Amino acid sequence: MRGPRACPSGALGGTSANPANSWRLSRLRRPANTSRSSCATRRCTAGSTPTNRIPSSPSRPRRRPPSLPPRRPGRPPKHQSKRRPGSRNTPTPKKVSRVPLEPTTERFRAHRVEHFTESVIREMTRLALRHSAVNLAQGFPDFPAPAELKEAATRAIEEDFNQYAVTWGAKPLRDAIAAKYLRHYALELDPETEITVVCGSTEGMIASLLATTNPDDEIVIFEPYYENYGPDADLCSAKRRYVTLHAPDWTFDPDELRAAFNSKTKAIIVNTPNNPTGKVFTRTELELIAELCQEHDALCITDEIYEHILYDGAVHVPVLTLPGMRDRTILVNSMSKTFSVTGWRVGWVLAAPHLTTSIRKVHDFLTVGAATPLQQAGAFALSLPDKYFIDLAVHYAERRDYLMGLLRVAGLAPYRPAGAYYIMSDIKSIGYSDDVLLSRHLVETVGVACVPGGSFFSRQGLGSHLIRFCFCKKYETLEEAGRRLQRAFRGAAD
Ligand SMILES: Cc1ncc(COP(=O)(O)O)c(C=O)c1O
């Protein structure tokens, strides 16, 4: 087995989900018969104070703050009785029943968020912290971001790039994005009308959907899927239609895809390389998707955040480059994964001018813009030589192989990803059939956090035989996780 290795400098310096599963995890943390609201009620009624309001002291007269204007003479304040207390015929003060208001009353919960639950992936990160577990759940690197990028960001702040940039992105970054796509895909883009800089792919996706869909439009999503797409569709009141990706190579049935398209289909979301499966969609598969989009007058919204993390000769094909797709594709991407800066929140959306106009309107009112100095550093990052991008894939391929080996030795049955930095594993081989129970056992007892597979599916029960690990971590981290897993399951594997 390989020993711990220092993080290579340069290329490697560096989430989602089924609501049904999120409730499953949360429910496991509380006694079964205690709901969130009943906990809140108990908090309010426990002890002698009926509410959490501070009781007013009867001995201290209330003083009127000096800043208030004097009261008009002859008119008692509304809340005071006109009769003097103690006088005859003093009416018994009416009992006003004050029901303490819960902050989560129905009144203030918009229908569009009714079914939202906490992201399972981010919840797993919190559990990992609580139980000091090795976090192989959330896809963020635990090694440093490239030094030259950090210097570029520091320089930008010192050179006073500290005020709002143009809302659709600082010119140097838009120019660098255009140059990058020309260099890597021979794709010509107009930085003035086809590129919008946003706060990460997360904003790019929701801004694109808000800009192009209407309530009751349908959106086709491949399942398992990155958890944000569900809530994104819900925020637009759009209906989701799922098409299954089948293990072990996560292919889909072309007839099932065809059947998912109809006159209500507004868009299909394609995430390639894919989280959580590691699938890289082939040109042939993408051509079928393109054909269906054209046949049904639908958009293809591509999430290409792992475009440079490819293994075993896999090739990334942006749908935007396919014939007939220039005007009906929206490409979403960001710096997060390629440059190991998931916290920077700098991304971009590429689309034809008629789409970009609407996307920019949503973006402007949602966030105004991404952080100005980090946009400057982004321009620097995108201009790094090809070697940076090649090394990135090579280093991640080594980590993939390393973790695959560790998981196998522990008795799990991992699926080999062709891209991105996640490994889906079958848990039946270690005698488990419930992803949530196993994930909970792993984080609390074994000390390794992963993501239950059901989080990436729309319906409860789907994916319950899977868990997902990420390997965008230092070798020491991966090795420690492997050691803990092997200690826990070696017996089951033998
Ligand atoms: C497929 C996919 N899209 C988008 C994101 C989030 O991207 P960003 O950090 O650019 O918002 C992630 C993060 O894990 C992801 O896996």
C-alpha cells in the first residue's frame, strides 16, 4: 500500500440530494417520536417561564425613552385603561391570551421551499466535525490552493480591485474565459454578449433556470444527480423528469430518454463529468441529447465543473460545440474544482446573446456580482499553461486508484469513475443494505464520513445500496480513512 504523499504543488493545491434521505438522516439524530416543532414547543414550555420573553418587573416603572416626542395632552396611550386602577367599578383586566409565535409558522414559509431539506452532503460534513471523522463526504480539497493563485488574489486586493466589478463580470476575466474556450475547444465566444461571471456554478445553474423556465415547464434530469438540481427546479416551479443512469458504467436507455421529452420539456440538465457517478458522457450520447433538444425545441443546460478531471483517456465534449446547439445550450462552470478554490465562489455561464440577456438580468438582481479581486485572480488562473490542466487530471487519477484500492481492501465494491473526484461504492458486499444506517455508523463509530447513495435519487429506496466517497484529499487523509474502514470491515471482507 502506498504511504502518505505530499500534495504536489501547482495543479492540485484542491455536494446533494434526495430530500427524502435528508429527513431520514435528521430523523435518526432525534428520538423517533420527537419532531422539530415539538422540540421547539418543549423549549418554550419547560421551567417556570411560559415563554422565552423576559418577564417585566412590577416594581420598576417603565420610563419613556427621551428620544420619543412628548405625548399629546389629554390622550392616554392606547394600551392604558381610561379608569384609574383601584377606583370603584374597575373592570377586571381582560385576559389577553398571547400565543407565542414560532418563527417557523406556516405563514412565513413560502410554498416553494416547503419540500426543501438540508443538504445531506453538508450535513455529513457537520457530523464529521462533531465526531472527528475523516471527511470523505463533501467534495472540497483539504490541501492548499495553488500558491500562485493565492498571490494573484492578494495582489488584486492590494492593487485595489475592491469595488463592484461590472455586474456580468470583470473584463479581464471574461476575456480570459473566451481565450480558454478558444484554446481548449476551438469555441469562439463574444465576451460582451455571451459570457456572464457568476458566484459559482451554483448561481450559474439557478440563474439560468430562473431566466429560461416558467412554472409547469418540465426539466429532464439524469438520476443519480447532483443534489442542487432538485431544489433548483422547485425554485422555478418546474416539474422534474428523471432518466436513470445504470451501473456499472452509468449508461442510459435511449428510449427512456426519448420518452422523457415532450411538448412541455423546456430543458435537460447534463452534468459531465458527472457527480456522483464519475460518468463522462460520450459524444454519441451527447449527440442524441442534442438531437432531442432540437426535435422538442428544448435547451441543454450543461454543468461542466469537472471538465478537466478526466481519466483513462476520457474526452470531455461541451454540448455547446455540437452542431445545431450553439443557440440552445447554456454552459455552466466555475473555478471551484479546477483550481481547488471551492470557497472563492467564482463561476461563469456561456450562452448565446438572447439567452445571456435574460441570465444577466437574473444574475444582476440575485447577487450583483462575484468578488472583484477573485475575478482578477480568476483571469490569471485561466491563463495558466496547458500543463496545469494535464497535471490536475494525472494527480487525481493517482488519488482515484489509491482510494479504489483502499475501499476494495476494506471489502466494499467501488465503481471506477471515468471523471470527477467521487467513488460510488456498493455496500452489499459488507453485509449492509441501508445507506443511511451505514453512513451513520461510519461517521459516528468508524470515524469516516461519506454520503448515503439515496441522497442522489428522487425517491426513497433508490440508491440505498450505495454510498459515495470523495478523493479530493491529501494522501494522509485517504490513508487514514482506509485504515479505519479496514479495521471496521476487514472481517466482513475475509
Ligand atoms: C456537479 C456540481 N455542480 C456544481 C457544484 C457546485 O459548484 P460551485 O462551487 O461552483 O458553486 C458542485 C459541487 O460539488 C458539483 O459537484
